[in-house]
Amino acid sequence: MIETEKSRKVLQVKGLSVKVQTDEGLLPLIHHIDFDLIQGRVLGLVGESGCGKTVTCSSLLQLMDPNTVVEGSIRLNGRELNGLAPQEMRRIRGKEIGFIMQNPMNAFTPVYTIGNQFIETIRAHCNLSKKQAYDLAAASLESVNLPDPSGLMKLYPFQLSGGMLQRVMIAISMCLKPSVVIADEPTTALDVVNQLQVLRQLERLRSACGTTILLISHDLGVIAEMADEVIVMRHGRIVEHTNVFQLFDHPADPYTQSLLNARLRLPDFPVRKKTVI
């Protein structure tokens, strides 16, 4: 069967296993997992802390510690990434695979301005002059509803809020137009207003650029809003992989059911009848 554009597999993960070297030998962290990222769709990745979500993403980006062993196949647009030379992976990170970190303050060097880091990132992946990169950065910052882009680029990371820094990272991704964006808890520690802004910009990145998104989140409300399919992980294994409607309406695995039942809900208060005087 010929693969249509709408169902094209941008990233294919087969038999991914991650082990770390300890004094007692190799300790398995991820156990032989498989999944695909389809062009223009959002795959949610959920599970309790320590289940292997971030380790999975770090292995996709080839950012694991040298003491770890990554086995299996990671193919981006048909190209094998596992075992690729570091200099080749540096060309792929940012340009072909974007990464939005959980703590945006850690994504930027504190001693350089936002503009300096934004322009440097663009020029590392695109053949543009400094002036062209500046104009592209300013336009991209404006497109994610950040006020006064020229003034903002003169600021340092500590002078921006967490929500603004998240949108700066999204703006960088929109400039580079990667095939895949990995968003690791992009709404953590943000207030409700900034959460909504970040989610809107992620959706815009997908619709405007056709980017595929791997969305990691503890917030099941975010997953319900954004994801097309959902993977549930536990102890380094995939326990359920289904579409988002099936997951919330008819969860199959007992662990998924326990996650859904752990959501906070407002109690059903009895309705008091009004007394007519």
C-alpha cells in the first residue's frame, strides 16, 4: 500500500531499549518500545514520574549520558539516528527535531541576550546574514504574540517570565520549521492564561508548519485538548497506545484507569431549593 501524505510516518521507533551502566551491571530503563509519529499529528505521552518519558525523548535526540546504551531503531524521514555521529546529530537538532524543554530557564544561556541566542540558532541551521536572521527572529516573536520583539531581543532570559520563554522556544521552532517537535511538559509551572497561550502556539505550529508533535504531559486536560493519539508508559514500558477518545472513554489497562481516576474533580453539591417567602 502506498503511504499517503496525511499518514506519512515522520519518525519511526522500533524496539527502543535504554540501559544504564551501574556497579551491578546494565540496568534497563526503557524496555523494547515501538511507536510512530505521523505527519501533522500530536502524540501524547503520559505516565507517572520516573516511568521513562523524558528518557525516551532524550534517546530520540541522542542526548543520553555516555554510560547508557541505546538499542533499537530511530528513523527520522527514513534516516537512522541511533548511532549517528555527534556532529551529524547537532545538525538535526533544532532544524529537523525541535525541543521545548520543561523548564524554559534552562533552555537559554543566562549571560547572552534572547536576540543573540535566537539569531545564533537561526544562522547555525540556515544560510542567512545577521540582518536577515534578526528580521526573521523579530517576525517570529511577533507571530507568537510577544510584544515589542526588538526590545525583547535585548533582554536576558531572567528578565522574561516562564510563559514568555516558552513562546520564544516555539518561535524558534517556527523559524526552523522542524519535522518533529518534542514538547516536554511545556505547560508545567505556568498559570492558566500562559498555559492557554502556549497550547495555542503549539497548535499554530502544527497547522501552519505541518509539524508533528510529541507532547509529554502530566496534565490529562492538556492531553485531551491537544493529542490525537496517546501512549501510556509505566516502568519503562508502553502499557496502552490508543486514540485520545478511546483512552478517556474506554481505557483498557488498569494503570490507565487509575491515572484517569486520580484526576481531581469538584464534588457534586446538592442543589438547594429556594424557599419562597
